[in-house]
Amino acid sequence: MKPIPFNKPFIIGRELSLIADAVAQGHLSGDGAYTRLCHRWLEDKLGCHKALLTHSCTGALEMAAILCDLQPGDEVIMPSYTFVSTANAFVLRGAVPVFVDIRQDTLNIDENLIEAAITPRTKVIVPVHYAGVPCEMDRIMAIAAKHGLLVVEDAAQALLSTYNGKALGSIGHFGCLSFHETKNIISGEGGALLVNDARHTRRAEIIREKGTNRSQFFRGEVDKYTWVDIGSSYLPGELVSAFLYAQLERADDIIAKRRSICTAYAVQLADLQHGGHLRLPTFDGDSNGHMFYILLDSLATRGKLIAHLKALGILPVFHYVPLHSSPAGKKYGRTGSAMRQTDDLSERLLRLPLYYEMSEADIARVCSAIHGFFGK
Ligand SMILES: *Cc1c(COP(=O)(O)O)cnc(C)c1O
């Protein structure tokens, strides 16, 4: 039988013709017409002050870390259950990640544990919206305001999810998006920095353009451009932006399809949750259908289920090794709370195949294979 992969990159609309058009326009480096179209789309749709495409979410997080103006030894509060880039971006600035445990229901940072982890060195909080499900942003923004901290949302998985009607990534001081091929809306590698506080916009543009004021030069605001700050090359080329714009044009269809796949999984696996065999994720109409995971009763069951599904040509995958237990996490970071939920849930979580071109028959095959495993 045809294998069902975990993820499958896809072309949904005008990707190839827009790439051809970008070539015909004769501008292949960054910040051409397609990059500007993507910026405007993101600003209109998400309501952020300024959107800047980057070559990856990793690059956007690095830019945000520079903009936070950290001194060596400053501390940044974040979950341990996240991708390495969340922490690396700040470690590159000499800061110390302080890992806080996650909530048992959403697997997002437990907002009730944040204040106890704050010290005089704390400068930033980084909520990660796992699976596109929102963190408790009202509470996190209130804690940040009370202690004078910046908030960088790692919204890599959260494009077009909302929290109280606001787009994720547009609530903190900065938001970071990913268009990696494993995310909902893709350009191979790709990302964006959302700047939500106008005071940071000019410096963000400079950091993204190798520390030069080239963006101001192209707008005619200065008569020559020069090196004015630290920075690097964070912008994507136009071929990537053209591909991305074609996906953004169809964003609503992509999100609707992914949500419908999540709903189908939830319906077809509900009896296994009732029977106590597994736990299904809590997701609601506000999230973007980024991921569908199941929580098994143990690491051993997860291993056996993976083997069972692989034998049937289905490729589920587990997720993060918690950063606090990784070699670099131990070297560069520390824990700011007990890690009970992180240690427990990370061992039991399994992500099911989910991609735009997945058919109803594919979903049914995955679900019946899981039923088969539990003898149903
Ligand atoms: C995917 C992801 C990233 C990194 O995104 P890239 O675009 O691959 O750099 C960062 N954080 C989280 C939570 C992610 O899921």
C-alpha cells in the first residue's frame, strides 16, 4: 500500500508562475515586489505594525534577540518543550535560557510558573504557541508589563491562529513566524519577524540588512547607505517570496483543510479516548490546525505504536527532546521550575500525518491502524 508520510510539501496555486514572473521582472535578490506583497499581506491580515520576511523563523528569532538588547548573563524565560532555535537565538547573544514547565492541557508554557522564575536578570519572556494553540497571552503580557520585560512570541506554528480575536505573533513586542516546509504555509525555508511596537521598526530593518541603513536609502530617506549597527543577512530572495505569496493567496483554504483533517481525526479517535487508551489534543476554532497529536500512556506504548504504524506504511513522529535535558540546554540554560509535565508529556506524545493533500481515505487508514493496535 502507498505509504502515508508525516508531511508532504505541496503546490496549491500560482507558485510556479509567480516564480517565473519574478525572474521576468529581473529582480531576484531580496525586498523586490513579491517580498513587499508578502509584507503587506501579513500586516493587513495579522494587524501587526511591521512585517519583515526572513530566511527562516530561526533568523527572525535571532533578529528579535538582537532587538531585545541583552547583556551577557541576562535571562530569558521560555518553555523547555520547544525547538532549539527558541533558545539558540538568545544564547548567541550571551543570554541564559530559563526553562519553565508546560501546562498539561495545551503543552504551552505554564503562565502560573513564570513569576517565580523571574530574577533581577530577567529581560524577556518567550511564549511558544505549540501546535498553533495560543498561550495565555493576557496573563503573560500583564506579567511582562509588571516586571518591565519584553515578550517575543515564537509563533512558528501559529500563523492565522487567534487569541481573543488577535492574531498570534501580533500580541507580544515581537512575533516570529516560520514558512518551513513542515508548517501550514510554506516556502521551503522561510520566516517573518513581526514588529508590533513601532519604536523597534527602524532598527529591525537595519539589523536585517547587514547592519546598514539600506532600507531608508531605497525609500529616499538618506542619500547614501552605510554601516550603522550590528546585523546580518536575514532576508529571503524573491523566488522564495514569490512561492510564499502564492501560498498566502490560498491561506484560508489551507487552514480550512488542515482544520477539517484535525476534526476528522478527533471524531474517528474519540472512542479510544473514551476507552482510556489515549488522550486527544485540546484545540478549538481559534487555532490553525497545525498539528494533530495523541498522548499515549507511556514511552513503551508509543514505541510499540510507532512500530505498528510503520509496518503499515504510516509514518507518525514524536517531537522535541526537552531542551533542559539536552547537552546544550544543560550547558547554556537552567531550569526555572520543576519539569514534571515536560518530562512526562514529551515521552508520550505522537504526531499523526497531516498535510494539505491528505485524503479522507488516508485519514481513515491511519485511524483504523490505531484502532487495530488497541485491538478495536
Ligand atoms: C519550526 C519552528 C522553529 C524554526 O523555524 P525555521 O523556519 O525552521 O527556522 C522555531 N520554533 C518553533 C516552535 C518551531 O516549530
